[in-house]
Amino acid sequence: MAVTETRIVTNRLREFTEDSWTIDRYLATGGYDMLRQALTMQPVQIQDEQVKASGLRGRGGAGFGTGQKWSFLPKGIYPRYLAVNGDEGEPSTFKDHMLIERDPHQIIEGVVISAFAIEAHIAFIYVRGEFALGIERLEQAVADAYAKGFIGKNILGSGFDLEVVVHRGAGAYIAGDETGLLSSLEGERAMPRIKPPFPAVQGLYAKPTVVNNVETMSTVPHILRMGGEEYAKLGVGRSTGTRIFSVSGHVARPGNYEVELGITFRQLIDELAGGVRGGKQMKFFIPGGASAPWLMPEHLDAPLDMDYVGSELKTMLGSGAIMVFDEDTNPALIAWRLLKFFAHESCGKCTPCREGSMWLEKVLFRISHGLGRPQDLDMMLSFGSTIVPGLNAPFSQTTICAMGPSTMSAVVSLDRFFREEILEMCNAGAARPTIPVTSA
Amino acid sequence: MTDVNDVPKVERPPGVPMSQWPSAYEYVLPTGAPGTVTLTIDGREVKAQTGDLLIKVAQDHGTYIPRFCYHERMKPVGMCRMCLVEVEGMRGMQISCATVVADGMVVHTQSDAARQAQDGVLELLLINHPLDCPVCDRGGECPLQDTTLAFGPGESRFVEEKRHWEKPIPISELVLLDRERCIQCGRCTRFADEIAGDALIAFGSRGAHTEVITFPGDPFTSYFSGNTVQICPVGALTATPYRFRARPWDLSAVETSCTTCSVHCRGALESSSNRLVRLLGVDSEPVNHGWLCDKGRFGYEVVHSEDRVRHPMVRKNGELVECSWPEALDVAAEGLKRALELNGPKSVALLGGARGTNEDAYVWARFAKGVVGTDNVDAQLGDGIPAEVALGLPEATIADLDRAAAIVVVGLDLKEEVPVLYLRVKRAAEELGVPLIELAPRDQGLTRYASTSIRSLPGEQGETARRLADALGGARGTDAGADAAAALLEGRAGDIVVVLGRGDLAESAASTVRAATELARLPQARFIVALRRGNVRGAMDLGLAPGFLPGRVTLDAGREWFGHAWGSVPATVGLDAEGILRAAEQGRIHALMLLGTDPHDDCPDHALAEGALNAAGFTIAIDAFVTDSTKRADVFLPVTMWGEKAGSVTNLEGRVQRVGQKVSPDGTAMPDWRIAAELALRLGVDFDLEQPEEVQDEIARVAPAYTGIDSTLLRRARDGAVAPVADHRDELVLGPVSIPLTDARWEPIRPGLDAVELEDAKTANDEADALRADRLTSVAQSAGAPPAPALHRFTGGVTDTAPPARDAYALRLVTGRTLYDGGITVAASDSLSELVADPVLLISPQDRDRIGVEDGAEVRVTSARGSLTLAVRADAAIGTGTAYLPFNLPGSGVSDLVDLSTAVTDLRVESLS
Ligand SMILES: Cc1cc2nc3c(=O)[nH]c(=O)nc-3n(C[C@H](O)[C@H](O)[C@H](O)COP(=O)(O)O)c2cc1C
Ligand code: SF4
Ligand code: SF4
Ligand code: FES
């Protein structure tokens, strides 16, 4: 049976492509009804009976239980803040971009409900600076929501106050990490901070803070609409509901697809995204953004299940971005290109990430340009285990944030699936006498 | 962690308006309840306090975990990842610099995984490091070298090209940055931000290209920049004064105290080939936490100035010409004798003494008061606080600031005058949450950390202090500012520590005295008298003040005791500096001794000083430099300077610490005290003092406040001793008894970057008690001694006169000290003299507009005393109706405007365009 999308979060923007981002369209399609309903409930009810019961897990990458994260806020300490992560920097991920541009009110409604649930009176929406149109629409939406009384003082007569601030990022991948984002919001350089203290305990301005992804926020109103338990019936196992997958690379129909969790990679890639373009074979694919270890065609029948992908396939669904590569691809070149990104975007704080990513990039440049040495792959694995001790999935790390281990995903994948091919390239390269300067 | 199931029905907190978003915030690592925990480190069971960091606990118990970014005096940042260890039950590796110890924790710092991580991190750190150790200042004392040797790989596998940067770039006049050597530990940037409050350096760029940067057009002009050079774990930051001057293995060091200002930060003074080349901060908990200011750090250059006087001189045919010591001393003694014979002891005066050691001060006081018989002696120059007040207020220590109920700063700009005390007050206010109440005529260094700032016009300080004291004492409702300050103390127990100084030298000292009198009414008030000049406190303590004898006793109270000890003391109380200068101006001073002092530059009233110096009779200069004052001397007796002599000094909290000798002087200069002893001999009294230790022992025997602070105690006391030691014995930390008496040095210290700790130092109350009892009995038992006199107490009662009304066109002058001033330390140091700013008259923007001048324009400034032409600039830090001009800045000429006999100085400022 052919699989179809399950459009919950993307329904409005797919239905009303002309004006899905306007307040009129939003109100005309039931917008802010869930906010009205939420304001009649107790915050703890929303946390427990709705969000926690729905099994919602963060859509930003780490997949942490949203209700559980909220419950970590220490009791009795105010103010608390809600920070919404719209930095979307993970290469090949483009779902939040779409949600911000095309359904900003849905985010805002989720934000107000969530802020109410966690008793925050100020929420920040941190948006990637490059999203010019998105920011324009989001700011308009916030202004409209203020004007209609969905944000501001005494929202809809409930006595609940909330200020929403749209913050434009200044273009660093690491500002997407939750503590990097908080530093950036405070006006500092976006550098992740050591944990503990965790943001839930000491986040923004050292106050308890929840950081949630844009898609996570966009899902919240729907959980209320469907009821937490009903929402939890969608999906598979602990991966409940739907997720938006950004499929890119050598496929016939790249794009965002919202599907119920539990369908297979093959269904998503072949049926929805049209399979590898030009009738070619797939060589490998990356299942969860640039940070995720790679998978091979033989893994296509695995389900889109965060736990299964982690424990059985030693990788992750991450930010929900799937990159597909056809048979003509040189995997070393892909690895080099990914490392060029990481080497450029490492915030420079942790030695293993800062220096390791640069070293990996330089070695991969040589290998991918026919200048590798036979010992290079093993050498990378060896110094790379300073970044990821043991190199076993799930990756452990010696760095502050998860970017450190991300730098090793490609190298570990080369070793796992393309060792022979790489060694062959390196042996050929060994004939060359000198080692040239790399490009970075 | 909160369990979601027991979240109670919550009260909705009131809405938080944006205006109340927190602006000051601080991240703290979670700590458990206070108490002791037991953990296992590499198989050894150790006990620690809850909340302690693993890296520190391990170190205290003998396990050194390698580190680069961690610094004991700063918050952990977790950047370098060098300190990774394994903790059982915790996933992955943990950084020990940010891991708080917990009961039952089992830690492995040497397991295979830990060693692999150490090895790996070092290999990574070195891939981009230039390894130009042979030409690096740090080579030989470099934590990166040492750590690599101890924990790192033998060889690198990196064959690619390293990162390149332009080598080195200046980030300020004093500091150079070599970005190739930088290992991005963030110690420098954190120091600048967290400790100094001058966030002028930060990280720029990303990845392996992450670099320390300054902001465009904004160099790293922090007064504390040298500390970053010291704590940089590689040679990325170098200081221009030291760069390429020495190799670490050629250096030898002595522990000492910096006497550039009266804080007396602890330091390690290093030399190579008999030249001082470096002063490093040493961590002393009660004093400086390891920090130095740049003036103190680089001021040693003055010692080797070309302009030093190397041999004695006498005036012949109107010129000062070199001569032998016996000749110079004979001439000096003859001059004194003549004055005494013709006009008696009252015609003799001694000014100065604040730049020397306690031994210098004591022997000179004994000479002046016990031999010459004059009480016309003053270490200050009308620019300080009278000894009755300074020596008699209930005292607080620097460390008391940390636990005060509140800190009240009266007058002075701590950042400019006593910079490392500024750091301590800033820390207390910012980090420890001690309310800081500032009472000053303008916005200054501490203003941004003050909980409340009370502005007072010159002349009104006493009145303002009265209202504050009333409010703090419970009588509220008359002054809103004072009430707000008093409200800060609600619920806080403990002392109110008042830091008292002279913020405005154009305002008479009576104003400060009145402020002290008012605040001293509060039973919980204790004072730190912050007079800036090097050892001014030691000088006053040891008798270089009119009406006082050594050990904080008045002339009257100590007459019998010192009569017994010395033979005789002056009959009546003598003149203070202002009185001496006036008497000299009127021709009543027939012999004047200038003991390392320069009234011409340092007296706020230039006309008075000039008149006095010209009219004074026989003048003896005991100095290291020919200055505008000492150039008039009849005899010039050259002295050794700091670094060239051993001894002790007393800082502004009354802590007596040692200064060390590191080099011997060029030429034949002598320690000041020895010159006094030589003169005494020529006047017929043999002091029988040969070594500074003997002077210390005599001080401990005869100066009541210094009872027990003898050479043995000074040698053993890790942090010196606060006088009187009987009141502060809890603070004594004594080193091993076994140090031989003949060992003139303190325990050898290893020059390095971190705190230097004495391994076997321990607090020994009982030992201190025994010591004290010992000394007291030995004093009491000395044959025929009268009962020891009581220490002086200030009982207040001094009043100031209300300042005259200011007419609407006049601006009231405020003149305070700046760090880089016209003093000899700055002028004679090549590196520091570059940093002196041009004098500019600062006025409020309102007054500028009223006068109708542009910033930078020249104006004529006229007081009742004189007139000057200066550039003017508006500054919002200056209150309307006042004008600020730095004191003793070359070219500022401010002392031409001031008359010491008036309460305030009013100025007329006219546009010249
Ligand atoms: C290097 C790095 C980059 C990240 N970038 C993003 C991002 O762009 N957007 C995002 O939502 N989460 C990003 N994350 C994940 C966040 O740290 C955080 O887990 C997430 O925002 C939490 O929201 P969620 O629980 O709703 O997923 C990133 C994490 C890392 C380590
Ligand atoms: S792991 Fe990399 S990106 Fe993350 S904090 Fe450390 S240096 Fe920065
Ligand atoms: S310059 Fe020195 S102190 Fe500053 S970050 Fe670099 S290595 Fe650390
Ligand atoms: S010392 Fe712990 S991370 Fe640097």
C-alpha cells in the first residue's frame, strides 16, 4: 500500500499556500482556539495530561521528551524563560525554515501555551539570521498576535502575561546548541556552556529556562486539539506522532515530508521523494542531518523510529534530514565537505573539537583529492578517539556539546562501510611524493 | 530533580515587566548541603568539603590533574579538556575542573582511558602550536611544555601545515599577543572580564582560527593587563618590559611585597645578572589573590633608571658634586648640629619616609625624635589623613571586606589609587553580594559596582557622611539617598567596613576627618584607611608623624616608655607637613630633611611648597633621584630602593610583611635606616643596629602595636602579621620553625603562573599565642621598664567648617590621583612613562554648554591662587558645579590652583576662543 504524508503540522501551509502565514488565515482555520482552551486549564495539567501523555520528543535533534524536560524546572524559582530554537543550522535541514515562513502563528500559539504551562512570562524566539522572509513574517505575526491579545498582558482575560521577543541570530551553527543559543541571546559569543548547570536549572540570565525547537512548539497546539493520549497513538513505540523529514540529495523529489513515525526509510525515500533520480542506485544515505553516522541501502527497510535507529543502526534521526547519495558519489569527498563545515563552525571552545575538526578536514582533503597515505584512515580513527572515546555508538564525548562527536560521524562511517575503497584511494595516493597545503 | 507527579497547584507569579529583566547574573555550579564528603581518588580515600571541585580536592591530596584553562581564582569554563578523568558510574569522561565532588565518588585520574585522553588532548593542542620554544619567553617555565613532558605523546602525527598568524601583534602598550602560540584557554579573556571588569579582549573567529582579539580602536588598556601575561599557560601573551630580557633558568627570585601603593601585593621578584627583570604576583588569600596592577608589576624599571643618584653629593660653589660617604655624612651632621645649637630642635624638621621600609621609618623616627629631639616630622604632605585619625580608628582587614554587612567607600577612587584593593571590593560587591555604598564627588572606578552612590560636592563630605551615619544608625527619613543605603543593610549582620581616603586633594582634610568622625559613631563600623603612598602606614606606625611615637602611641602616652627605651623624646608636639612648610616659608626651619619626598610635586599647594623649599635652611636630601625638591639640597645622601634592600613594610590594613632584596645597587647607595644610624653616631648616639633583623627585633621590643612582630615571626608568617598581633592571631599562618634565623630569604618559591603555596604552612593559633605571650613577657621583664603605653584611639570630635557658598559661575575643583601620574615610579620607568595621559579638565556636559565651549577647546582656569590654560572636555561622570583635574599629572598644574588653608577650591572657567 502506498504510503502518504500525515499532515498535522504542515496541513495549513500545504492547504493554503497563498496566505497560510497570515493571522486571518490562521484564525479562519481554528487558530488560537487551543490557546483559549489551554488558558482554562492548570499549567500542570497541560504538562502532564497533554504534553507528557503525548510522548512528544524534541524535534531539534536530541529527541528528549518535551514534557520531561519541562518537569526539570526547579520549583518556586522565577522568572523562568522559554527559548525557542529556530536557528536550524544543521546542513540539509530545512523544515523549521518552512514552518517559520509559512506558519508563524502556529509556532506562536505553541509558544504561548507552552509558556503558560511552564509559567514563563517571557519567551524568546531565536531565528537564524539568514531567514529574512521568515523573520519578517514572524515579526508580523507576533505584532498581530499582540494586537489581538494572544500575547501581552492578561492574555484573553486569563490574567496570564507573556512577552514574546523575536531575536535574529548572527549566523553561527553553534548558536543552535541550546546553551550556545542562550549565550547568544545574552549578547555573548555563541559558545556552549558546561553542564551542569543545565538550562532548566540555570539557563538564560542564570534563570530556569526551557529550550525547545520550532517544530516541537508547532506540534503543541495539535496535541491539545487531539488530546495527548490520542496523539500518542500515532507513531511507533516511544517515537510518537509525526515528524517532518527534509529529504535532499540525489532524489527525484527533494523536499519536506511530514510522515507518521514508524514508516520505513524506503517508503520515505522511494515512495514520497521519488527514489534516486536518473534511475541510478543508491550508494549510501545520511539519516539525520550532517551530524549523523551514515547508513547503506541495506538499511532502507528500517523504521523511522528514534530508538531503533539509535540502538540497532548506531546512528540517529537527529534533525530529521535525510541526504541521499547515488552510486557515482565519492564518499571521501562527502566526508571532506562535511568536515569543512564542522571545522569552520566549531566554536573553538573545546580542544578536541576545535583542533580535531581541523585535522580531520585536512586529512580528508588529501584523501579525497588522491593524496592520502595508507595510514591516514587509522590515524584519523586514532586521534578521533580523543573526541569520541571508544568510537562506539552511541557516541560518548570529551567535549562540551554534541558537535564534538559529530565531527567523527563521517570518518567512522567511512571506516564502517567504505574502508576498502578508502584504503585503495590512499594506496594510490601514496605514490605521490609531497603533501600539499589544504584549502581550509 | 522534580518529579512531575508531585508538581503542586502553583500560585501564578506576578508578571515580570521587561524593565525588570535581570541584568546581572552569574552561573554557579550546583553544590550540595554543607558538610564533608568522602571520595576515592586513584584508590585513595580522601575527605573534602561539599561543593569543592574535584581538580582542587585531588591537588590538595597530592594528585595533580593536568589543566590549562582552570584557574583557582576564576570560574571553571571547561575549555581545554586537559583535566579529563574517569568517574565510576558517570558516562564518558568528566572534566575535573567543573566536577563537584560527591560522597562515594570513585575517580580514576590515571586509568587507561584518562591517560589516553590526556595524551590525545595534548597531541591536538600541539598540532597548531608553533613550537618556537627557543625564542619564546615562556620556554623553560611553560605549562604546555611541562604538561607535555609529563602527560603527553612523544611525537606528533600531524604532517599538514599549521595555522599561521602574524607574529606578535600589540594589544596594548604593554602586552603583545602571538596568536600562533595561543591554545585558546580563555584565561586571559576571563580574567579581563570576570576579575578586572575590563572586558577589552574576547575571542573572535571560529574553529582552529579562534583568536584572542581586541575591539577595533579599543586596545587592552586595562590597569591589570599584566596578569594575563602571567596566567597565560603558554607564551602567547608577552609583556614588553620583560620580552627577551631573560631565560627562566637564568632567573633567581625572592618573595617580596610590592610597595608601589599601600596594598602591598605579594610577589616574586626576579633578576638576572643583577638586573630586576620581572615581578610575578603570588597568591595571598588575605591580600592580593595573586593579582598585581601594571604599575606595580612593571614599576621595577625605576630601580635601574639612568637617573639614579649613585654616590653622595655635597653642594660646593652652588653645585652638587660627588663626594665620599664620610664627607657627606659629616657635612650633614654638622648642618644639623649647627641648627640645633643656634635655634634648637624646633628649627629642625623631617618630611617624608613613606617610600621606605619600616626599619627605615623606625630608625629615622628614633633619630629625629630621640636624638635630634624634634617632633616636626611628617611622612605625609598635607595630602593624607592626620595620624590621630589614621592610626586610631577601629580597623578592618582586607579580608573583612568579603564578609562585611556592607562596604562604604568614602572619597577615593580605588581603581586609580589602590588598584588591587579595587579588585577585592569589586569582587565582594559583584560576586559575594556585599552591598557597596559609595560616597564620592563623581562617578569613578567602583561606581558601576556600587549598590548605591551618594554624590557630594567638595566640602560637603562630612555632612553627607553624617546623614549616612544617621540613617545607618537607624535615624531615617531625612535623606532619601542615605535611607536607600541603609535599607541595603536590612537583614545583614556583621561589620560595616569603611574604606576611607582622600578623593579630592582640593578639599581640606578636615572634610575627610569629619566623615570619619561621623561614621565612627556607628558601633559596627571598622575602617581601612586607604592612603596610597607605598609604606605611608608603616611610616606613621613607626613614628614618622607629629605627636606620635613608634607603635601607635602618642607622644604624651609614650613619653615615659620611650624615654626609657631611647633616652629622650621631644618635649612638645611638633608641626605637621603643612605647619613645617609654613614655618620654613617664614624662615623658621633651619635644617630640613627630605626623606624620599618631593613636596614640589606632591604637595597639593605648590606655592606653599615652593616658598618653603626656597626659604628652608640647611637641606638634606635622602633620596634616590634629584627631583624638583631635592635639587636644592645642601647634601644629597643616595639610598637603596625597593628590590635592593630587605626589610618589612606595613600595608593599609596594618599587615606587616617582608620585602626582599634581589639586586645590589649600582654605586654606593645605602639603606635609609643605616644613614640615620650613621648620623646618630655623629650626633653622639650609637644605635648599635647592623642588620634589618636587629631593627625588626628592636621594633618588636619597643613599639607597642608591633609587640611580637620580630624577625623570627616575620620570617615564619606566611602572610605576614597584622598589628597588633594579639588582636589578629587567628590570621597568623606560620611556616616551619626550622627556618634558620640566618636565612634572610623566605621559603624558596618557584616562579610560575599559579598560586605558590607553602606545603607545610599551617595555621597555628596555639603557636601564635605562645609566641605572643613570650614576647610580651620578654618586654615586661626588661629591667626597669615602665608600664607599656596604651595604643592610641581616635575619639572623634574634629569638626570641619562649612564650605563657603559657591557662586553660580564658579565650579568647585575636584582633584584626585590617577594611576599613571607624574610620580617617580612612572616617570623613571620606560614602559610606564608612555602611559601617562594628557591633562584635561573634565566638567559636566551641562556646564560645558553653559560656558559655551567645545570638547577639546582651551580654557582659562582661575582660582584665588592662580591660573592655568588647559584643554576641557565634558564627561557625564562629573557632577554639575564641579570640575575634575587629575592630581600630579605632568602639565596639569593643579597644585598651582590649590591653597591648603582653604576648605575648597573654586574655579572660574573661561573660554579662550
Ligand atoms: C551543534 C548543535 C547544533 C544544534 N542546532 C540546532 C538547531 O539548529 N535547531 C534546533 O532546534 N536544535 C539544535 N540543536 C539541539 C539543541 O541543542 C536542543 O537540543 C534543542 O533545541 C532542544 O529542543 P527540542 O527538545 O525541542 O528538540 C543543536 C545541537 C547541537 C549540539
Ligand atoms: S564541542 Fe565544539 S562546538 Fe561544542 S562547545 Fe566544544 S568546541 Fe564548541
Ligand atoms: S592568549 Fe594565553 S591565556 Fe589567552 S586564551 Fe590564549 S593561551 Fe589562553
Ligand atoms: S582545566 Fe578542565 S577543561 Fe581546562
